[in-house]
Amino acid sequence: MKVLLLGAGGFIGVNLTERLLRDGVHDVTAVDIEEEKIDHLIKDPDSKLTYLHLDISKDEEQVDALVRDTDIVVDLVAVANPSLYVESPFEVYDLNYTQNMKVVDQCRKYKKRLIQFSTCEVYGITAAKAAEQFGLSSKTHPCPFAEDETPLIMGPVKNHRWIYACAKQLLERVLDALWKTEGFQFSVIRPFNFVGPRIDYLPSECGGGNPRVFSHFMDALLYGNQPIKLVDGGEAYRAYTYIDDAVDCMVRIIEDKGGNCEGQIFNIGTPENELTIAELANKMCDMFDEKFRQEGDPPRPEIVSISGEEFYGKGYEDCDRRIADITKARTLLGWEPEHDLDSVIYNTMKYFVDEHRKKQAAGQVAVAAGV
Ligand code: NAD
Ligand code: UGA
């Protein structure tokens, strides 16, 4: 099968590309506008990857031709970083909905199957939080969240955090409408906090920025330039999934051997791997001390609390809790995540530490202050 991956140079994309190349079953064409994470595959002389530097917003003709010539399209392109949801909300809507709709239309034109990446953020907040904030009843809102049953609850428009989830939700709704009205072939994936190699950059190596939480905490552990900051005390819960487990589920959806993925939305998550962000911070500090600490590393970082508004800007609101109900992936795909919480965190930390040690050995890391 010919597989076209759009946004293949991102965290999920590069891990999926690596797996598909390793399997060697399908022809893989990868598209992105950033090569940093996928460079090792592009430059590998033995790799069978076809890579094209194309922007889905601007290079419509070339992308159109790729869609025409493929069997299946996997669309991962998005702004997927919460700091940008409040900083550049229109850009988030434009890329995550309008530009992605161009890909939908290209798939419709050539009758190609589309696997669209959405997000667990479409579920928004739990009814328990809504009840507390808006005086609603929390009796009926379940968590774990189920794809076809759980209502999607979001905060006010002024809280731009929700524009990401809203744009993704609208895209999902359009896809389902097209399936119903014209039999358009699609599957949607809702990832629940994947972590693993190549997730995000470290701010100390890139002159700042605001990546996802794991990179912030690793930055504090490896560079000691900042304390670990817990947004609003780190009371929010997340359930982490190791990227290899997630990729395994994605491959099952791409291959659809049981022929039952059409028109389906799939949660991909690991319900058992839940903890609060404050617990994550302490666990990472303990694990670093126990498994990775070397002479010359900065001291164990201080853990402080910071308000969401101060950390992200006005318009930030958090998802309080999100656990995937993965009954559908288990039943239709026979998929089961294999990594427990400790191995998810250990493997991801090991990736960052190994990269850091390589840089240290090459003299690319300044010795931590005060050590
Ligand atoms: P990512 O930011 O690492 O990857 C997105 C990729 O899209 C980047 O490499 C980026 O360069 C590329 N891109 C952006 N604009 C483009 C354009 N105009 N043309 C071509 N490529 C462009 O994000 P990720 O974590 O790999 O997420 C992939 C998808 O999964 C996204 O749709 C995201 O919303 C969704 N998702 C991810 C997670 C997670 O746990 N990582 C969770 C929920 C949803
Ligand atoms: C992210 C992004 O929205 C998307 O990539 C994706 O849709 C989703 O994860 C996902 O992976 O499923 P979120 O989990 O809120 O959403 O993003 P993180 O930056 O990983 O934050 C997790 C939690 O840690 C939040 O409560 C945040 O406030 C907190 N946080 C973040 C801190 O306490 N300290 C930090 O330094 C950074």
C-alpha cells in the first residue's frame, strides 16, 4: 500500500514513519515543513523513504498530486502546543481546520481514505469541573471518555485554550457528515498524551519557548536553569501513553485488516497510567536521582507553583482530567497498550538523558551553574 504521511516530521509522525519503514510492508511518502526530527531518516542511505518539503497551505498542487497517487492519507498536521492556543488562536484555527479541510477535499476528489489526527481535548473538561464552575449537574458525565457517548464540554470563547479542541471537533463533525452523506472513507484518532523519543525540544537548547510539560521538566533536571513549575499547583490529571504502543494502534488502523475502521473515531490512550502533574514532577525527580544522575548534573530542581495565566497568558484554562475508554480499540483492533506508567516515564527520560550525554561528550553543553 502507498501511505502518504502529512506532518511526518513531528513527534508522532517521525515515530510512525520509523515503524512503517522498519516493517517494510508499505511505500511511505513523508511531507513536512520541518526536517529536524526526521533528518536521520531522510539522510539514511538505506532508507526507502520518499521525503518532500511541502507546506499543505501553500503547495496545494504538489500535495494534490501526492494525494492522487497514494492509497491512503494520514494527516498529522496541526499546531499542537497549548502555549500557542492562547498566543495565536486564529493561526490554530486556520491550520487545524481550514488548511486541513483542503486535504479532506483532495481526498474526496480522488476518493482516498483519510486518517485524521484529532485530540482527546475534544472531550474538554469533566462534568465535575463544569458543575463546580457553572453550577451544572455532574451526575451523568463519565470519565473515562468514550468516543461515541461522552458529551464534549468546553469553556467560554474568551478562553482561547479551547480553539484547538473546537477546530479539531469541527473537523471530526465534517468528516462524519461526509461519511453519512457521501460515504467518504475516514477514521479519526484521538491521542491521549503520548510521550517518547523526539517529543519536544528543550528550552535551554533553543533559547526559550514553551513546549509540552515533559520537556519543561527534563529541562529543569538536565540544565537547572529554571525550577519545575507546576501550573495551578499541578492538580490536573493526565494519563500517559508510550509512543510505541500508540504507533502500534495507528498501524492497525492504517492496515484495517478487520475492515471495520471506516467512519470510526478511536481513542488511543492508556487508562491505567494516570497521575497528577505534581505527582509526575516528583516521580521524574526521584527517577532521575535513582537511575540517571551523574556527577556534574545540576542539583535536584526546586518545585514551585505558578498560575495558568502567568505561565501561558490570559485565556488559558486546563483540562482537569482525561482518561481514554479504549474498549473500541481493544474490540475492533485487538490492541492493548503494553507500557505501564514507570516504563513510559523511564523510557522517555532515557531518551532525553542519552541525547544530553552525547552532547556533553561532544562538548556542546556548558557545565551547569553552581556545580
Ligand atoms: P507536532 O507539532 O510534533 O507535529 C506536527 C507537524 O506538522 C510538525 O512537524 C510541523 O512542522 C508540521 N506542519 C505544521 N504546519 C505544516 C504545514 N503547513 N504543512 C506541512 N506540515 C506542517 O505534533 P505531534 O505531537 O506529532 O501531533 C501530531 C498530531 O496529533 C496533531 O494533529 C496533534 O494535534 C495530534 N495530537 C497529538 C497528541 C500527542 O500526544 N502528541 C495529542 C493529541 C493530539
Ligand atoms: C497537550 C496538547 O494540547 C496537545 O499536544 C495534545 O492535544 C494533548 O496534550 C495530548 O497530548 O493529548 P496538555 O496535556 O494540556 O495538552 O499539555 P502539556 O503541556 O503536556 O501539559 C500537561 C499539564 O501540565 C497541564 O496541566 C499544564 O498546565 C501542566 N504544565 C505544563 C505544568 O504544570 N508545568 C509546565 O511546565 C508545563
